[in-house]
Amino acid sequence: MSDTTAGTLGGKPDRLGKQDARNAAREVRARRVRAFLFVMPLLIFIMFAFVAPIASMLFRSAYNPTVAELVPASLEALADWDGEGSPPEAAQAQFALDMKRLANDRTSGQLAEEINRFLPGTSSVVKSTARELRRTDDAELSANGAALLLEADEEWGDPGIWRALRKAGQTYTSSYYLTALDLEMTRDGTIQQRDTQIYLKLYGKTLWMALIITLLTLILGYPLAFHMAHCSTSRANFLMVFVLLPFWTSLLVRTTSWIALLQTNGVVNSTLISLGVTDDPLELLYTQFSTIIAMTHILLPFMVLPLYSVMRGIDPSYMRAAMSMGSRPIPAFLRIYLPMSLPGLSAGALLVFIISVGYYITPALVGGTDGQMISNIIAFHMQQSNNWELAAALGSLLLVLIIALYWLYDRFVGAGNIKLG
């Protein structure tokens, strides 16, 4: 056989092998495309419902262009002011012109709110001044703006209000994070603690209440899940109905039912008085106690379900084998069964803790002032004070705190660190 014939016969398998490889590569790419198309709706949902809101919150917590857009010329005129004494008269005159413009545009209230956040009590000063300057001639404002401001309100002679104006005019600022941590920046640039601690105490109270709720759900849920995992199937299904029953009723209904139970003339106080336990009604509602009790009831299924799912998979023969080798029931439970149930315990505890940290409706309805959590303050700044930037800073710090706690939990207590025996 000639070399040409051998090459022709030998080249055909090579070409077939390359064609098969190309077909296999196309099939792999097609499978990847199909898989991506299947998960794309979920990715889009996560992007719009999770990633985008968090990114917007993080951006909003440090970005506030309101004052910079309202009075850009005044801020430019104040840029070279050293912060001591009164600003230059030209800067004050420019601000007087801007105040007249804002009064005519009916946007002076926005400026008043922004400055008031940095120097409380100045909102009325800005608004009254805008009304006074509304009908003043521009030429007179340009010539005697500083005097007209002082005539409208003597507070304009205080350098503090001008420093607050310049500080509020920063487009990107860390002041909201400082406020959320009960810190403030002095005139020389140093950071110090505020005299009144508000938000740090709320963060601490929120974490403490969430920890108590998690422990209570664990104390109540672990025995129940253990019993359900080791009883007959019919009884376990019957008990599961009661575990899932809270999910079939409205959260608002469950919360308001606790108001009926814990109020002054409610079921609990009426029962205690009728039994002679107390002569006067106890203050049970609108306290930390009412918040903890109501949230423990609402979040209990989130502890029972992970525990039950793990306990159902634990072979009872392990405990029997340990006791057959001479171990007592309690040591055998602590050394054998409890470590095997820790994955469910960890999942339930983490789920309950994270949910309770960010809970809003129940503390708002039954907690009152004493039982409110950090989420209620965030909602207050969003709905009533309209301080979205501070609300975003508080929410961002809460997110960072939860991520840090989750990392510490997973690092030192997580299921990956569980060792039997």
C-alpha cells in the first residue's frame, strides 16, 4: 500500500475524532445555555429584590445632594471661609438671594430640614427668613444681604448655623454613619462620642432581645421536635399541624391577639386577679416582655422545623448502642444525640436570630417605647422624619453587624466545627 493511500485512510478517523470533539463542545455549551436560561428568572429576581435594594441603601447612606442642588452658589461662596466668625458678606448676600429663590419655588422647607439635621432648632430660622426675604428686591439683597439676614433673624450672626449649612452641602458624607454610631466630628476634624447615646443602646437592646428570643424558641422547640421525631407517624403529623398552624393565620392577627391577652383588662391580668395572685393589673403590654413573648410565639416554627428535619434522620440505634455499652441516658444524649442534632439547632437558631433582629411589625404593635427595636427607628426615619440617609446608614450598619455575627458563628460554632464524642 502506498503512503498516499495510508495517509488517506489514516486521516479519516482523525477528522471524525475532531468532528466528535466539536459536537461534544457544542452540546456542553448548549447545556450551559439551557441551565442559565432556567436560573435566569431567579437571578433577575435576586438582582431586583435583593442586590439592587441593598446597593441603593449603601449608596443612599453616604450620598445626599439635596443642599448642593438647592444652593450651589452659596456653597461655592462659603468654600474659602475658615469657619471662624461670620462668613464674608458676599457669601451672605448670595445666600440671601438663594433664600428668596427657594421661597418663591416653595423649596425652602427642604433646605430647612436638611440644615436642621446638623443643627437642631434651625428649621424655623430658615423658614421664617425665607418668608421675610421673599418680596425683597434682588439689588437690595446683593448690596445688603448680610444685614437683611440679621434683620430677619439674629441667629444668622452665629457662625454655627453657617457651618451647619456648609456641612449639609457635602454631596458625599460620613456624617450619617457617625450619627448612627452616636459619634460626631468636631471642628478640628476629630471624632468623639455624643453626649446622648441613642442608637448604640438600641443596637445592644435589639441584639439582647434577639438572643433571648432565640434561647426561648430553643428551650420550647427542642423537646417538641425531639418528641415529634420519636413518636408515631400519625402523632407526628398531628403535632405538625399545630406547628404549621401559625403560618395559616395572618401575622397581624397573631400579633393583635397578644394585645388582647396582655392588655390591662386582658385575659392574663383578669386571670391573675381572679386567682388572687395580684390585686392590681400588671403592666405587661408595651414592654420588652410583651415583645419577647409575642415574637417567641411567632418565630417558634422556624426553630422546630429545622430541628425536626434533622432529628428524623438520626438513627435511634446510636443511643441504644451507647447505653448498651454502659452509658447513662443523659451522658449518652449529650455526647451522641445532641452533637448529631446540632446542624438543625444551628440552622434554627441562626434563622430565628436573624429574623428577630430585623423584625418590625410585632415590636411596633406590642412593644411600645420600651420594646421597640432598631428596625422601628429605621422605619421612623423613613416614614416620619424623612431622614432617608440616616435610615440607610442604620440599615447598612445592621447588615454589616449581621454578616459579622454570622461569620463569627460559622467560624466558631457552625456545623463544620461539630465533632462527635
